[in-house]
Amino acid sequence: MRTPEILLLGGPNSGKTHYAGQLYGRLKRRPKNLKIRSGDGSSVNLTALEGVLTNLEDGNAAEHTPSEQYDQILFPLVDSKNNELDLYWPDYGGEQLKLLFQQREVPAAWRERLESSNGWLLFIRLSSETTYPDAIAKLASLPEQRPEKNLRQETWDANAYWIELLQILCSVANYGITSKESKPPLAILLSCFDEYRTEGKEPKDVLKETLPLFYKFISSNWLESNLSIWGVSALGKSLSHDSNDDDFIDDGPEYQGWVIPHNETYENTDLTAPICWLIDKTT
Ligand SMILES: Nc1nc2c(ncn2[C@@H]2O[C@H](COP(=O)(O)OP(=O)(O)OP(=O)(O)O)[C@@H](O)[C@H]2O)c(=O)[nH]1
Ligand SMILES: [Mg+2]
């Protein structure tokens, strides 16, 4: 049996927990290529995700994950060819990743996860990323249009943040920075993509336009065959803690949410597709 370990990378509020909950709902109630192995479910800690699904069934958003929490969830799966696999799936408070970046220190537990993981899944919620694209243009502008004071920016530009973070992680996991061949397969999920709809564009082109330097970095440092970029909306819309959304209540959470696959421009309801891609790459 195969036991792929996926390392989930994503900051706070990037949609990790809702994606995990929706993934669980799809695997359990509306399976496609992967489904939950019957009989094994009771022995596995999927309670946290049951809680997320319960909230979604009522048409409401689930809770934020406490920053110190780290859950290792095990999905006992079987694929369309009847191969059994145990997928190890983490969920944690996204502040942990931010802290690791700020302190430039990787705790021992994260070091082990980095070394033992077979594939990386990176969540980027473009609508909440900060960039400073006009700095050069402003310098060249007329003196009266320039800011009076040189305002010090407290937040990193998202391009620099993600490049720096991936460099730290690659270095700690002993992948080296420059060798493309040794890097693990990387799936980038542009999460909450319903907030960032760009009709008719491939997710990779949206990333290229929004975070051009970061896009250049990953294209230069990962093999093309080991890199995929997806537009993902786990919920299909925004929910709040008391939205009581009718579509979720009437049809069920398993009928909500979509992905735009790598190199494609259309939505598809198979939320498991990025995971299938990663699992396929880890064999
Ligand atoms: N519009 C929209 N909002 C979403 C979607 N998925 C999640 N959200 C919202 O985004 C917020 C954060 O989602 P979470 O899944 O809790 O994010 P997280 O990465 O687990 O955050 P932490 O637990 O803080 O690390 C919540 O308010 C969700 O309701 C989506 O597909 N579309
Ligand atoms: Mg969470």
C-alpha cells in the first residue's frame, strides 16, 4: 500500500480547512477517481473534518484553526484501479507558517514534515496578497506626484514573501535552491478563486500577471512536469458564520465548489483533481 504524505503550505485565512472539509465531503459522498475505503473510516481521525462539513450543511462557514493546532488527518482511499492508499493530510493554523518565515527558524517538527513529504500543496489567496507594483513608476513620475515622505512598508511584497519562504523550505528539506530535478512535485492552489474571477484565463496566467516575480521563480526552479497551478474555489462563494446559505442546505456541500485545472480555462466540479495530480506524481 502507498502512503503519500502531502505538505500543505498556506498562510492564515487562505482556505486550507474549508478545502479539506470539502475534499472529505467529495471523497465520501460524491467520489470520482478516489474514494474513502469503506470499513476503515471509523478507525481514523476525521472528526475535525466532520465538524467542518456539519457547518457547511447548515450553509455556514467553519471556524478558524487555532494557531498552535496541528492535525494529521488520514484519508484511507482506494483509486479507480482498486489500489489502496493512505493519504496523510495535515491541517494547522496558518500563523505557524508566517512565524517560521518571520523568525527564520524551522522547528524540528516542521523539519521532519518537510523531509518526509512527497508532494507540496501551496495555497495562495490572491485577493489578500499585497504587492507594490508601482514603485518604479512612481520614482519616475513628476516630483509633485511623488509621496512627500519615504513611507516604510511594514508588509513584504507577496512576490518576495513566497520566494523567500520556498527558499527557506527547500534549503531545510535539503533540496538545494538551484537544482530543478530534486524538487518535490508542487501544486499551487489559487484559493477562493471566485473572488478573483478572470473569465477565460488559465490559472497560471492569472498568477503570472499578479505575482510575476514569484511565477518566474517557480518556473525557473521546478521542472515543468512537476509543477501545476489551479484556480480553486472550495465553496464557490463566500459564506459567513450565519449565512444559512440555501444552496448548501438544499443541495449539500458536495455539490458546491469547483476547480479550474492547470492549463485549462473552465470550471470543473472535481475538487480532488489537484490531489490526484500530486498523488500521481509521487509514484
Ligand atoms: N469566497 C470564498 N471564501 C472562502 C472559500 N474557502 C474558504 N473561504 C473563506 O475564507 C476564510 C478562511 O478559510 P479557512 O478554510 O478557515 O482558512 P485556513 O487557511 O484554514 O485559515 P487558518 O485556519 O487561519 O490557517 C473563511 O472565512 C472561509 O469562509 C472559497 O472557496 N470562496
Ligand atoms: Mg484552518
